Amino acid sequence: MFLRIALLAQTVAVLVQAVTAGLLLSTPGGRTAHSATAIGVVVTVLLHLVAALLTRQRSSILPAVGMLAMTVVQVALGMAHMKAFHVPLGVLMFGVSLVRLNQVWSVGRAKTASA
């Protein structure tokens, strides 16, 4: 259950990060919002990693470590203003987070249905 909540929070944080990226391009205060939500993404990705480690399942831990690696690279690219790589990686992160969220929720539904 904790893993599902952590993944949901991570997915929402990455989506909000995309929204603030639009604000970054269109409003003067967008940079502050985008920076603040970047911290939220880092926190939720770390929460996801902790939840995955608590499951003690390699199938949960490896994607969480991968997401953390992408997040570190994403922050570095953003700070270096490398938009050509920063934007596509952000889209990839959102897609990976959605796929992983779907996998975890599907497994939970299958366990509930069989019980």
C-alpha cells in the first residue's frame, strides 16, 4: 500500500513539474515555481525508493533506483540549462512513472480479486 501511495505522489509531482515548466516559459515567477516543484519531485522519488526498499522485492527496487538516477540527471541538466535533453527526459520520467504506477495498481487489484 505504501508503494502505491509513493508512486502516486511521484507521478503527480512529475506532472506538476511539467505544468510549472510551462509557467517557466510564460510567467516571470515561473522559475521559482519550477525550482520549488523540482524539490517536490526529488522528495517523492526518494519516498518511492524507501517504499520499494521496504518491499524487499527486486522488481520494485530496480525501477525506483532507475527513477532516482533519472531525477539526478534531470536536475543536473536543468541547472545546466540543457533544454534539448532536459525536456525529453522529463517526458520519459512521466511515462515511466505512469507505467510503473499502472503495474503496481494492477498487481494490487489482482491480489484483491483472488482473495
